Amino acid sequence: MAKWRQWLVGMLALVLSGLPGTVQAASEVDILLDALVQNGTLTNVQAGLIRREIAETKEVRNKQLAKEIVPDSARNWNWKGDIRLRNEFRNGEGNSTDAGTANKVNRQRIRFRFGTEAKVADTLKVNLRLATGSTSDPVSTNQSFDVNFNKVTINLDLANVEWAPLVPGITKTAVVGGIMENPLWMVGPMVFDGDLSFHGAAVKLSQDVTPAVNIFTNNGVFVLDTNETEPSALWLTQVGSALKLFPDAPEEVLKNLKLTSAVAYHDYMNTYRNGSGRAGTDPLIRESQNNTDSVEDFNQLNPSVELASMVAGVPFSFFGDWVRNLELGKASSGYQFGVKVGKARIPFDLKSGWEAGYFFQRLEQNAAYDEFTDSDFLDGGTNNRGNVFWVTLATLKNSTAGVKFFTTQELKGAKDHEDRIQFDWITKF
């Protein structure tokens, strides 16, 4: 910027700050600039540049003023939450004692979550979230409208400290301790329900090898029950990669084609539930499907894969999940595969206002630790198979409406069957 223009911008900014109102100040500056253009001192282009520079100077001053007015403690807190209203209809056929079958139920439910992320230092933050739900079901934060207007409980859902040190040679590092979300990269809830919180410590590392290649590993140790002679615990480790297959391709589908894959190993220790008095004595209200007489420790191998891209501005992906309990050779495997299209972000937008998906799942009796699997699929547990379809629409800003349909049945035993329809209205804030 020429010196004369710097001087002029400074003088005009001083005038702008000294006048009693923003609108009046802007008007006075415009009058002055128009007069300078008319007498030939400035050209229209120069006057336009000065107006822009004054606006940028004002923006910088406002940001600095905001920092001076708002204390650090307030600027370092990020509050967020969501509320979900659900109407669920279930039609079960069979003689199982599982609460989700052998009956017809139409119930209304609510999930409310509210939390904050507090930045303590440049590399340290604290996460907190409260949620509805019960203290006897770790895979659900729903509260049914069945308490005759009584008040419902709010529980501690997340509470952890996350340290992200700058480590040479590693793009991203995170060390987390406390009650946290699932630290693994997942494609679906077959093995771990999305509402499940993990209690313990985790280390997550990610490295960008090239702009098109990323490798990562997620690891953790989590406590199930320490009030035992032989405490039960869960050890997790996962390695994976994300590859942009054709980043320089001119076609949209190839340019955005991304393959993400990972292999995880879940090691459950001392998970007896056969009345021996040892750890893991079925903490849930639903029945257990695992063959507890023959399974002490679960050692689950869990590879997952997702192939994603975009066509005509609409994202889509194909995904697959497989699990095998290495402790047993019989009834010890399961898989899930499906497809997702769209992302419901912008209300009633043809490209970004909707999402649809489908998956098929088959999970044998001892394939996974049954307390932590998808709680909606045949009311949770294992020994099940079936199909799931869903459609979600963005209806308002930060608000979506959707419907999800489950048609499931038992693999072995009574072969109980259940159809389940969920209508959800979710609003984030």
C-alpha cells in the first residue's frame, strides 16, 4: 500500500472509531471518499480499495476488542448437544424371553445429550457430556415415556482428558483417559453399539505418508469390573489405512474415490458369566446369548472396510464388517455389509438434503461379546440375522427427520422374528 493511502486509511479509521454510531461513521467516510473521487484526488478503484482496507482494519480491531472483553475461560469452552424424539413400533413373533420379541409395542422415547469441550492448553482439553438413559444398560441413552410424568435421570456419559502432544514424524497424536467414545474406527454398530462409552485409557496415532495415503492405529485398555479377585478388562488394538486411489483423476468419482480399511483385535479377559461369582456376571437387563459355559475370554478379530466416493455432488459408500471369536471354532463369526448414499445437511436440498442406506447382518451366538452389540438389532445381543433400511431428510437447520426399518430373526433356537420401525426427529445445537 502506498504511504499516502496508509495515511488516509488510518485517518479514516480514526474518524470511523470516533463517531457515535457505526452507520453514521460509515456514512461520513463514504461522503468523504465520494468527494475525493469527484474532485479527482482519488479514482473509483482507489476509493474501493480504501473502503475494503478500512473494513479489514475494523474487523481486526473488533476481534482484538472481543479478546479483551471476553475472558480466556469463556473463550475456551465449546458447548454442544442434541435431542432425539423417537416413536418406535415393534412387532415380535416367538416365545423368547427377550424383551424385544414375542410382543407388539408402540413406544415413545427421548434421548438428550449435552456437553462441553474445554481447552485447558494448546495440547490439552477436557471433554464432558451428560445424557439420558439408565445405569443398568451401557448400550442405550434412550428414556421411554413410561414413568407417569416422573422426572428422569441424567447420567455421566463422557468425562475424559485428551492430550495431543506434537510428536516429530507423527501427524496427529491423542492420549485419552477417563470415560470416552469408542476409540476405534468403525463402519457400523455390529460389534459395538454407537451409544457405548469406554472406561479406561486410549492412544490414537495418525500419520500422513503422502497427501493421498494415511496410516493410523488406535489402542486402549478398558476396565469392565475391578471389584473381583480376577478383574475383567478389555484390551483393544487397531491398525488401518486411508487411501485416495486416484487423487489426480479428472472424473469426480475417481478423484474422490477413497478406500479405508482396518483390522482390530479385541481381547476380553475374565468375562465369566456362568454363576461362578467371577467378573462379568451379565450386567444388563436383557438375556445373554453367549454360551457362557464354554467362553471365558473373548478374543475377537475384527476387520472393516469402506469404499467411498461422490457422484454429481452426492457422497456414497460401500462398507463391510467381519468379526471372529478366535477362542471358539463353532458359532463364532459374524458379518455385516451395506451401502450409504447422501448426507442430510442442507434442508430440502436435492444433493445435500437427504441420506439413505441399507445393511445386512448375520451374527452367530459367540461371535461377539453380546452385552455391547447393536441394541436395536433384535433388541441387542448375538444369534441374529436380518436387514436394515433407513432414510433421513434435513428438514430445518441442524435438524433431521428419519425412518429406520429392521426385519430380524434368531439364527438358532426358537427362530423368533421381529419387525421394528423407528421414526426419529433429531436436532443438534
